[in-house]
Amino acid sequence: MDDLRVGNWMVTPSLNSISSLGRTTRVEPKVMEVLVCLAQHPGDTVSKEQLFQAVWPRTVVTEDVLKRCIAELRRAFDDDARDPRVIETISKRGYRLVAPVTAGSATPAPTESVVNDSIAVLPFVNMSADPEHEYFADGITEEIIDALAQIQELHVVARSSAFSFKGKHIDLRIVGKQLNVRTVLEGSVRRADNRLRITAQLVSAVDGYHLWSEHYDREMKDVFAIQEEIAQAIVQRLKITFPWGRKNLVNPGTPNLEAYESYLKGHALLYKRGPAISRALACCQRAVDLDPGYALAWADLADCYSMLCFYGFAAPQAFMPKAIEAARHAVALDSSLAEAHCVLALTSLLWAWNTAEAEREFLCALQLNPKYISALGWYGSAYLQFSEGRLAEGMEQARLALAADPLSAYAHALYALTCTVAGKTGEGVEVSGRAIQLDPESFLANWVRQMALLVNGQFEASIAAGESALAMSGRHPWSMAWLAVALASLGKATEADAVYAEMQARARREYVTPTVLAIAACAAAREDEAICYAREAYEIRDTNLFYFSRYFPLSYRLYRYPKFCEIIAKMGRSDWLHDQPPLTVTQEPRSTILRAAPPDKAL
């Protein structure tokens, strides 16, 4: 549908955005479809059945999903249900759009469509002969993003959303509309031996006009100075005040170029997750060997150790002590690094079981960088939700991550996960679908969708989603365990047992986290084996232990076992034993169905 005006608001369906007076709100695609349906019948009552048919054809959804969409639209329009100026509820019938609807301009005025003093830094193109230098170009891009993000008056698009345009030749005006920014920085990097050429240009995303451009022909040792000059040029061109005398925007962290390059390569590999984490570990280790004072490399080294254990590639006894040691060393070297505080918080939570330190360090990281996506994600899901049961607060942290990184599959998957845990299962299914649209190859997005469908009671759809996640991940144990639960919920005990048997066979050849083995054994109705694996998970401090949390939707079966509850008490988590779980179980004629608890208990 073309752009339209609803009252004083500009609505752009293609961007899922609602704008007025310099403020733009992005809504989920289904929320926009509800608005479009109402706008097609201005002044008329649109029944709930009409909306269900138009927005969710051939899909069964609850009325709560529609109510949530209407509530989100009211927030976007600053509307009040008790005194509606935009959307009126017609009791027991449907809804009516009471604001006038007119055709809108395809290119609304800048003051209504973009954030003032805003920029997206697109990935610099690698022009070097060696394709291995791709990581170097990406690293320079990320450092400029981080430098500009320090300026409070400047809205800077987060890395993942900016990198979603990598390798794509798109009109920068379209990029500006999709990212809701006024300016876009693009550039290229060419390396040849010790020489470096970097070009950069700042473009107005409103009209495509070039605001500034420069090229730098220097030696490699000048790479940090070039990044600083680019950042300063942007700030000065946008006429933003910054106290230059106090500090530089770019903090290289090391004078050692070889250590810097090794860190950049490791950081790029760490982003890829999966088997690439082992290669990232080697690069980060080399970086700290070359410069033992390189705090950022120590933080990434700690992250590599943690993620190898978290994703089940290594047993925690081997690497987690090294992880927490590296994290503490990073904080000691540079206490101003949000990355260092975040990884210390994570290791404190997953390995030391020190929730007080975890909360303190997460909050410190977010104080240093309120838009740090990793800190928002781990704090919201692992700490607030899984550990503490503060489900609504966890959702809010994930929502902040999504607002900061609107085109990120990771941010969408994270928000979908927190929705699902908080009992907003329909929203979890919807948002996880959007995550996959943004990045079909993301294992995390596919795994979260598998889980969201499972918790929403869509077992067959969850099994199909699980097959996709398994295919792209080399049959990751997380997805296998969720598959076993889905099959058991459908009453397919033999098939659930076969999946569990496959996991057992694999565990005899390589490390498989005992936490997910316990969940799969429970799905296969093997109580003694489930308890055995749960006890092992406790004894080795498995980094997946928060899947045993009372608040994790797939742990409910285990809490039926008294011996499992004894293990939870030994962990020092007696609080998990007394709270009402956010999901209840009800027997249906054909299967065991997961049902979301009422909102007051879920939140």
C-alpha cells in the first residue's frame, strides 16, 4: 500500500513506520497490516473476524494477539483508548479508525521522517587484492561506528543493521529511509604491503547530496589517526559539539599493529559463532601474546572461551576458569570498556553463579554504553528472565536492543526469545519469523523460532522449524532436545526416544552439554537418566544450566521429579522451586499442550 496520512501522522507501510514532528516509531509487520486494514475502511467498524482474515489468513491466533497489535498502534499514535483520537474500540464487535485518512507524500519532509543528527556507517568495501583483508575493512567500519556512538547528540545505527547492507548496491536514500537516518557514511579500504588507502564520503540520505568526502594515502601505522580524522570530520560537518580537548573519539587500545590486526580477525570470526569461535580464540590469544596490555583483546578472549562452552563445543571445566580470569584482567586493564564488564558479568552468571556480581557488571556495561547490544541481550534474557524471573523487564531490555539495531536478525531473535519466555508466545512466533526473513542462515533465529512454535503449541510447525535449524547447525544438541520435546508433546514417544538415543550416541563420541541431555531424557520419559544428566550438569557447572530455570518454558517436566528439585536446591536456587512457573500443562485428547499462564502470573 502507498504512504498515507492518519491524522497528523505519516504512515509508510513499506517501512513499517509511523512518523510525526521529528519522531518515528517502527512497528512489527503484522501491526502495520492491522493499521492498513483499518485505513482501508476509515470511519467504519472493522470486525475482529475481518481483521483476522485480512492479517492472519489460514492461521489460528488468539484475540490477545489482535489486542496487542491495537495497543502497540495506540502507543505509536500517542492515543488513549478511553478518549480515542485515532483508534476506537467498538465493544464486542471490532475497531474503528476515527482519525481522517488521506494519501501521503512518497517522500515526506525530513523533519517528519528522519532523526536529526543521525548516521549509518555502511561497511567499508575491501578493495585489496587479498580477500582475507575483508576483516580489516570491517574492523575499520566498526571502530568508526563505536567512535561516533560516544556522542550523545548523534544517533548512530548499530553494527548489525548497518552491515545488513554489506555487498548490496542500494540507493543511499533508500538506506536512509530503512534505517531512519539523515546521513550515510560509505567508504573503501585498499592495502598493499605497508601502504593504506582509505576513502570516505558522507552523503545526505534525504536527497543523495554529497556533504563531505576525503581520501587518505598513508602508512599502516597511521590507521588509528585516519579513523580519528574521519570521525572528527563527520562531527564537524554535522555541526555537533564535542569536547575535543578532553579525549579522542578513537581509542586503538594497542600501539602494536600486529596485535590490532590479529584482534580484528578474531573479532570478525567471533561474530560468526559456530566452529569459527575456535579460530577466533587463536587470533585473540595471539593478540594478547603480542600485547599483554590489550584490554579489548582480553575481553574478546574471555568471550571466546565462554561461547565455546555455551554453544557446547567444549566442557566448561577446561575453559570457563580461563574465561573469568581473562574477563577480570580486561576490566583491570581498562575499566571504561563496556565489553569487558559485560563478559565479566556473563562469566560470573554462567560459571561463578554470582548473581550479585553479574547484575553489577551488566549495569556497569550498560552505563558505559546504553546501546551495547550484547549487554542488553544477556542482561535481559540470561539474568533478568532466566535467573531472576523478572520477565517483563527482560523483554524491555530486548526491546531496547531491537530499537537500537532494527534490521538485526540477532536483535529480533533475542526479542522473540524474551517474548516467548514471558508468555507472549504469539508475538515470539511472529518476531522470530521476521528474524529469519532478515537472515535465513542464522541458527539463533531458526532455533528461537523452533522454540517459540513449540511453546505456542504448534508442535508440527516446531518440528519443521527444528529440521531447518538442525540442517544448518550440524544437528546442534539444543535443537535436538527441543525436537524431542515437540515429538513427546505430540504423543510420538518412539520418535522422541529415537532423538534422545541419537544424542546419547553422540555424547559417547564428543562433548554434549548434560543440561540438554537431561531435557531430552525427560521428554523420552527416562527419569533416572534425566536425573543423572542433571546431576552431572550441576557438578561440572554446565554453562547451559539456566535451561533448568523455573522460568525457562521447557523445564517444566523436570520439576515433576523430586530428585531434580533437590539438585536445584543444591545449586542455591531454592527460589526456582517456589515460584509459579510461567507455563502450565493441560491434557488434550491427542497430546500434551503447553499453555501460557495468565498475564499476571507470566509477568
